[in-house]
Amino acid sequence: MIVVLFLRTVFGWFAILLATLGHAFLIGLCGESAASEKLLRNWARFFLWIAGARVVAQHDAALDPGKSYVFVSNHTSNLDAPAILSVMDRPMRFIAKQELKRIPLFGWAARRMGHVFIDRGNTQESTKAIRARIERGLSGMSLFFFAEGTRSTTDDLLPFKKGAAVAALETGLDCVPIAVAGARDVLKPKGLSVFRPGPVAVAFGAPIPVAGHSIDQRDALVAEQRGAVERVLAEARALVSTARRG
């Protein structure tokens, strides 16, 4: 069995690499457009198919299709972003670590599409980069943050960074908590591992209003975001358990 999983992983990563390069090239040519949105979601679904991830989703509340939001999620695996993209019904721009922009072709395509790279070790420069994205205008797009800043290797949430809270307060956009469960079992968060096909759950919580918060209360909003993600994470884990039994 392990040999089959190993071979699946080797050939799978080769296929994902080719698909990533091809999609990145096309996205780079298309820039910020509806075509790029379709290409990005197509890439995400291909990645999940190769890895053997079966995604189930749950929404605790309907979101206004005409509004932008600040989405805040936990981070457990490299499968998290594809899983979220595969069930997301609106365009959004990732706030990602600057190391990713150095990946050939990928970094260029991501910048062309409007995603933002930040230096996690430089709060001031990170804030400037996020503000610059906001000042360009969102035009119906939402912002997305992995609020822990890196992939967690345990079941516990890491401390949340303040970037998502600051962005929400400066734009007046409500925050939507997201939780991903099961992705770590399909693909470990760090190091070499084989694909282990299985269910992955993505749960969306009810929006957290920013009205009534000031920038001086950003720590309180960070705490609200983390608490909301914890609650939705319990729902996502229950979805994974149900899917495994089914």
C-alpha cells in the first residue's frame, strides 16, 4: 500500500508542477480578470483531485453577494488554499508570505492577479503593502488571510497576527471566519509526505461585524476572529468525521 501511495505522490507532484506552471503562465497573461479567476479555481480542483482530497463545505450564514469581506482562516497544510478556492463563490486576494513571490512564474502570476506578498518579520512594511492593495480598490473582491502566519503542525491554533484585523478596520469590511479540517491528514503541513486520500472540510462562519470597533481595539477584534475560527473548526472536524464514516 505504501508503495502505491509513494508512486501516486511522485507522479502526482510532477503533474501538479506542470499544471501550476501552465496555469501561472495563463494567469500572468490574463492579469486581474474573470479568466484568471476560473483558471485559479481549475488549478485548485486539479490539485485536490491529484491529492485525493474530497472537499465538503458548510456555510453557517449566507453572505451578501454584493459585498467584500475579510476572510480569516486557520492554516494546516498546503492543501488549505486549494480546498478553500474550490468552494469559494467570490473573487479574493491572498495576503501571502513574501517567500512565495520568489517561485519562478508563480510569483509573477500572483502579482499580476493582484495578490499581495508581505514580509512577516516587518510589520510596518507588511501594513504598507496591504494598504497599497486596499488603496488600489477592491471592486467587489475580498481579502484573505491565513491569520496564524504559518502552517500549524498540531491541532491547536497558533496566535493570530493582527494584519486581518487592521485590514478589516481600515476598510470597514466585516470578517468571515473559515476553518479547514482534514487537510493535514491528506498532506502533512511540513516536510516530505505521501498523499493519503481522504475528506477535507471547509466551514464558513457567520460574519463578524467591525462596526463599533476602532483601530485602537484591534487586539479585541483579533481575539474575536480567533474565537470564531475555533468555533467553526469544531464544525469542520465534525464534517470530516461524518465523511469518514460515510
